[in-house]
Amino acid sequence: MSTFRLACLGAVACLVVFPVHAQQSVAPGQPEALQWLQRVAGAAHTLSYSGTYVFRNGTQSETTRIVHVASSGNQSERLEVLDGSPREVIRHNDEVKCYLPESRLVIVEQRSTRRAFPALLPASLASLSDHYLLRKAGGRRIAGFDSHVIRLEPRDGWRYGHQFWVDNASGLLLKAEVVNERGESLESMAFTELRIGEPAGSDTLKSGVGAIAQKEAWQVRQARTQELRDDAPWVFRAELPGFRRQAAMRRNVVQEPGDAQEMLHWVFTDGIAALSVFISPQGREADPSETGIQSYGALSVVKRVVDGHKLVVMGDVPPAAVKHFAEGIGVRGK
């Protein structure tokens, strides 16, 4: 998923949903494929690397330069978007700073649920084969590295298929692709240039605009999060097979001193695909007619208004899955 993906709205697409059978088939080579995915999950965090990758979604593309340094259990990372409006993300462990030069704005967050390329896979993949058939196949050279491909074929219509091209030597993810039921690419991310190992130079992780932001006193917004232990009054009545709640938090974005906007945020995932739910007060200027659904590449988004609150549900799953899940969100007792 793109680091700076925009949500879009549109029309509903209908998909046929097939049930998950109690006795699952096992693809040839599935244990080996799962072992490789576990290696991929670790390599993105434990290796140091730098390079350039391209994100493609439909007719749009975005090029990002990445520097990632892993040392003594710590991780530091710099992402710089090279197309369109300049944007930069600096991360050290759980602290994330996003620089937006055109808005003269810095957004600071102490915790992030985002998984960015090439660190797309979670640490635990134990239940992955319950909802996907895993296959290992031959690959090709990507960014100068020999690779093989791991294919994940969905067992039902609630999720898309995925393909991961993996470096034979290091296990680092070189390319990721989301495909529909016809095998057509909906979204992809791939390195076009890559160096594995410590990047040269001591300034590779420094923000290119951080000093300017400090000197010119850009506006700084603190995105504070607090674990949400009680979902009340919100209930989620329509479950998707295999999707479990990964995080629930109360987010406060400080616009100005003494002025904070509160939003509730849940993340549900099957280990590969993810659904995010955002709920916030509707506000006086909100338009109740701004509801609907749209699929843009692999991203599906639904907007609803419920009991004076604006609901946004988005995820890299088919439109029917997001629609089904969103329609099950309501206020307890209503």
C-alpha cells in the first residue's frame, strides 16, 4: 500500500463470495513458501538497505527513495517521495515525523500501524494458510537481484491475491503485487534500484527539510494515540473470515494549542490484507450526502454517516468486503 495513499469514493462492485471449507487443501511446496515469507518478514527489519521503489495503482504511480538502517535492535528510516508534492517521512523506532513542505507542516506521531514497503508482512504468519493457498515459483531479476515468487491465492472472495518477489540471497522483498480474481494487477510496488548493506555517508537519515522547518518555525501537529480498551458505544456486527482486530486507538491531532480533533481508529487484518476504520464527529459543515463506496486499484473505501458521526472504512480488499464490513458498524442498542 502506498505510503501516502489517498482515499476515493465511487460505485459498488459486486463479487461472488465462496465459503471457506473446513478441510483446507494444501498447495505443493506450501510449507517452503511459508518459511520464505517468514524470512521476508524478518529481513525488512533486520537488514540495512537503501534504494528507490515505484508504487503503481491504476494509472497513477509514485516514486520513493528509501534509506533503512538497522543497528543494535533499533531501526531508523527515511522516505522521500520524488514525484509531485514534496513529502518526507523520518522514522526512528516508533517515532514518525512527516514533513509537508508545501503546507509548511510537520506531523509527529509516537506510534504507527502503517506497514510500508518492503516491510509489508507481519511477524506472525501462523494462520495465513487458513485463508490463502501458498505457492513458490520461479522468479526473475529485479533491480539487479535474482528472485523467486511466492503466490498467495485467496480461498474465498473476501480478499485479493498477492504475489511477492523475494531476493534469493537475503530474503528481502523486491516486489509486491495485488491481483484480482482474473490475475490482473491492481497495485504493485517494486524496487528499481537497491543496495543491501549500510548506506554510505552519515547524513543519509537526516531530513532534507528538517533544518528549514525548524528555522522557519513550521507548524507542528502532534498526533497522539491512546489504546482504546472499550469499543462502546460502537459495535462491529459483520465479521470477515480471518480478519482479527490488530489495534484500536483514540487519536488526537493537535491543530493549535488547546484545539485537538479526536478520531477513533481500528485496524483489522488477516495477516496480509488490512481494514482500517475511522470514526469522528460529523461536524457542522459535514454533508450527510457524502457517502458511498469506490474501488481505486486495490483500495476500496466506504463512507457512511451513523448517529451524527462520520465513518470511513478502507482496505486493500474487494469492494464487497469493505461494504459488508462497513454496513455492520453501528451504535450499541440502535
